[in-house]
Amino acid sequence: MIKDKVSLKIAIASDHAGYRYKEKIKSHLTSKGYQVEDFGAHSEEPVDYPLFIRPAAEAVARGDCDKGIILGGSGNGEAIVANKVRGIRCAVCWNEESALLAREHNDANIISLGQRMMTSETAIAIVETWLSAEFEGGRHKRRIELIEG
């Protein structure tokens, strides 16, 4: 069953290089009625991203949050950290099509975005596309089971 926006809780986290987009995305999501839990970072001062990304991913894995959005300069390191948490399927997304396929085919429960790789408008469009897409199941479900097995 798909939750409505008001009951959907989204974890969000970044390092310093993704901080500005994290704040923009958080504001956008709350204006749309989503619940957002911010795991940091809380400024553009240099930080070690695993300290913020891992707790966000763990919250999604535990079910405290339904989905997660993480950000960095490229999004790659952040995705690596998130994917170390059992039960997380984090996809680096760079456009709307990659976000759509991450959800439809990979049942991604977290997406990772690179602030240095796209405009803020593109980042928000990616988030909207991913949140509105649904997992297709079928042959993709079998593949997810193989990943988790």
C-alpha cells in the first residue's frame, strides 16, 4: 500500500558539498506535505559524510523513515555508504529517467544526488519523479530477491 504524502516520512542527509540542495529539497518536500527528517549536515563547513549518511540509511532500513534522499558533491561516496546498510538499495541518479528506473526496476529506497552534477531544478525534478514512481515487481522482484539473498 502506498502511503499518502502526509504519512510518508523521508530521511534526508548530505555532506557539506550537498548542503545547499539538501536545504532546497527539504523545503520543497515540506511545502508538498511530506514529513522530512534531516540528519545533517547543517552547514557548508567541511564534514565527513559517513557521519550523516549512515544514520539516515539506518533510519530507512529500520523503517523509521519510508525513503531517503542523500546528497554530496557527486553523490557517489554517499551511495557507497548507504549501500553498506543491509536492506538499502540506493541509486545514484543524474536525471529523471535514472530516477524513474531506480524506482520501477530496482525498488530503490534511497536516491543519491550530486550537487556539483546538476542544477537545483533538475535535483527537485529527480526527487519528484522518484517519489511518484512505483516498483513494477515481476522480473524485477526476482532480481531484488537475488540481491538481498
